[in-house]
Amino acid sequence: MTGAAEMHSTRPLAGFPHVQTNDLSELEELVRKFYRGARFDIGNRPEKLDALANRCQLQDVALTYGRHGTQLRIWIPSLDAYSLLFSFNGSAGANTRGASVDIAGDRALLASAGDAVDLNYSPEFEQLILYVAPKALATKLEALIGDSIVDRVTFRSTVDFRRPAAQHLKQLFLFMAEQIDSSANDLHPPAFAELEQAVIVSLLTASDSNYSLELSRKIQSAAPWQVRRAEAYIEANWDQPVTIEALAIVTGVSARTLFHSFREARGYSPMDFVKRIRLDRARDMLKCGTGGSVTEVAFACGFGNLGHFSNYYRRAFGEVPSATRQRWATDCDEASRARPTARTGN
């Protein structure tokens, strides 16, 4: 195995090399660490195996890029996580819960935790996979609907990325992979925690499941004091990841109700308000000369990507962060020079 080997920089998650091997037994051993009891069938051409995978594990979500270079069949008796598998190149097929799924182009497989799945990869197939921990998904679902769930969440096995909500989910995945690649040496936990949350919520709302009815019910309105309480919570916790579970608890309504009422009352979402508060805090730090460099200020205020922080800041305040720092530093210097110096007596 050459897990630390240099991998092609254009492949997703290139900063997180996971495996590179031509040995089937080595690949089986590795895969079984994640898929207990997995069985492989490579046909009569094992010499063609050229397996490569990149993988990044966050708190509740993992992202993987992989390819095998040969015809390969993998049977997994029970998945430990919800798995959205789609094509980066080529095609594959899958069977799960009696359904046959073609994985190519705009068609993807969404396999539910606890399900068995039979995967058939063509030689040219390259895959991208989103894994979501079952407990995290259940917690987000309960926050969204404002009630406990009893049954295991099971999704329809086929996802059509031509649907706008599903297309948004795919774009979020690719955006997260891009952010991971650009931050490979310095993943920022608070920023990625909220990005993970956005991906999990998008998976729940973009995909058909046994809880789709609850997620599509008519939304009730929150009281004005509940919107204000959400704002107060965000202002007090702006430097921490803001979760929909916490907002649901402090306001006493479901996250769907709160987000709807927030938009009705304020014209934007609670997460937009989070961004506004953090940008205001960043401006205060830059004006006061506290918090270190612009990058350090961005990270301290929950922005994991400096380029995005700069763009958000410019749209909010009409200048880039470095201009604010420079202008206020100049003003402070001029004020200091204009201030009369104290005389010392004999």
C-alpha cells in the first residue's frame, strides 16, 4: 500500500490520500474496516486492479473519491452510514432493498444505514461518496420536524440530480470537497461543522424518505419573541457553531417553523443573521487592531475560507478587510501624532 503516495492533484480530496494498491487482498482488508463483511468479485483479471481512494472524515460526515481501474463487484451486508454515491466519471450499477439503480450522469444511489447493497463497477468508473452518521442525521431530522422519530430513516434508493433540491445537494457536496481541498492543512472546525449541517439538512430535504410527509407539512408561524430569542442566542454564541438543534431548543419550535418565521419577519434566514453578526465582529476586530492578521480574524469569526470571507466582507462594507485595517491604522497614527505630548517638569 502507498497510502501516503502522491496522487493526481486534479482528483477530488487530493490532500487526503487514503489508499493506492494493486493488491486485491489489501483492498479487501481496508474496505472491511468501513464495511464489515464486504465480499469482492473481480472476475478473472485481478492483474488489472488499480485502486485509489482519497477520504476525509469530519465530525458527522465523510467524503470519499475512489476508482478501481477494473470491473469489480462488492457486496456489503449492512451499511453503517447513509451513503450517497454518484459518478465522477463512467457508470456503475447497484441493487439495494430490491431496487436496481443505475449510477451515471444525473442518477445516483442513496443507500440507507442498515441496508445491504450490491455494487457493480465498470472499469472506468470513478465515484464520489457522501457518508452521514445515522445519529447525526436523526438529530437534524428531529430538529427540523420538532418531534422525536421512532422508525429508522429509509430513503428512496435513486436520486435524480436534475431536480433542483437534489442539484443543490450535489453542489453542496462539491463545494465542501473544494473547501476541504483548499484547507487541507488547516481545516477550521467551526466553519466545517456548519457546512456539515447544511449538507445533512439538504440530504434530508432533497431526498424522498419515510419522513418526507413530516418534512412537507404546512409550517406554523413562530411568535415574534421566538424570533428575537433566536437572534439573542446567535449574538451570544456567534463564535461557536450554530446548530438547528440549539435554535429549536431555545425557541421551543421546530427549525422549519423558526426558519420560515425568521424569513417572514426579517427577510433572511437565521444563518444569514449568523453571517451578519460575524462580519460585524470581524470589522470591530480589524478597526481595533485586535485578533491578529486578516486570516486570523477570519478564522476567529467562523470563516474557514479567506477568499469567501473577503468577498462577504466587501459586499457588506464596500471594502476588503485589509483596507479596513489599513485605514483605521492610518487614522490611529494620525490621531496619535496630533495628540499633544505631555511635558515633564524639573
